[in-house]
Amino acid sequence: MKAAVVTFPGSNCDDDCVFALEKLCQFEVDRLWHKETPSLDSYDLIVLPGGFSYGDYLRCGAIAALSPVIEKVKQFGGDGGIVLGICNGFQMLCEMGLLPGALAKNDHLNFVCKEVEVEVMTTDSPWTCKMGVGDKLALPIAHGDGRFVISEKDYEDLKRQGQIIFSYTVNPNGSAYGIAGICNQKKNILGLMPHPERATDLGSRDGMKIWKSLKHHLEEHRQ
């Protein structure tokens, strides 16, 4: 299987993503610079990693969402390709319009860096297909703008369509309804604030449960 990890100016988790995918999950991984516009047809997975793209001086992810590679990512995701946005990557997916809602400053206005617990809300997704509803994962967070905001109507749509993938058991940032990660209606695009790539060979290692679910999904759909 083949994955691409996109790097933007200010990305700081791209190496972690490459390590998790390449060394632990046996993906063939390419690194893509944000100014590149290659065909993505040969990839099984595109990852938008965490960090502080362009310094996050405007809305987080807003400038990165205008990068040349993004149109290719939109096309890839629109065609059903698997896309994962982690932390800053989640912010980009919302700014790109691939996911509803937005990410705003934490309700306490402080940067938060710690391990949190998230709950699996559905197993009907590539990201959780090898887990159980209600399973708890210990994953690290590191963000100042991680508070997920969404209208009540859009929230009801997310809930009805099973698009809420992960919720915090204890809300660390004031996110609406405790949401930690959501997907699109097709469930091929996921955005989440916690970092599974930082919980692979260190700490809880619960991030591997997400990678293993994804790998299982991709293998099943290749047959």
C-alpha cells in the first residue's frame, strides 16, 4: 500500500506520520511538498499532518488550504480516496470545505499539550472498523486552536449520519459536544485533533489501533 504525507511550511508531525506508516505499518510512503501538484491516483492514503502551517497567523490552516497541492487532495477525496487530517490537518480540511465546522481557540485560551482519552463512537468507518463502539483510546493532543465549533443543525446531521468518529471523555478545549474527530458523509475523509502518530511506539500506543483499522479497510477493499 502507498501513502503520501504532505508537508507545509511549519508542519512538525510529518516525520512522525512517515515513521508510523512506513516503519510500523509497512506502507510505501512519499513525502509531498505543498507546492507540488502530482497525480495522486497511485496512492491509497493522503495525510495532512499536524504542526503550525504558515505559522497559523491567520485562521489555522486557512493559508495552507490555498496551497497548490490542495486541489489535488480535494479531487482525490472527492473521488473516494482516503484522506486523514491530524490537528493542523483537521483545520485544513475544514478550511477546504471537505469537512463541516471549524476549529477555534481553546475555551481557556491556553495551549494544551497532554494525553487525553477519546471514545470510539462508531465502527462504521475505515478508521475504527477493527474496534468496538465505546472503546477508549489514550492519545496525545498539542494545540491552541482545537475547539471544534459547529451549528446545531450541522451537529444533528453529523450525529444522524454517523460522522462523529471520536469524542473526548473529558473535554480539554471546549469542543462542541465533546467532538474530537469527524468524517465526511462517505466516511473516506477524517479530521481529528489528537495525534495517533504520536501514540505508536511511545506512550499508550493506542494510535496503532487507528492505523491497523485503516490498513485492514484498505486491504479488504483491494480484494
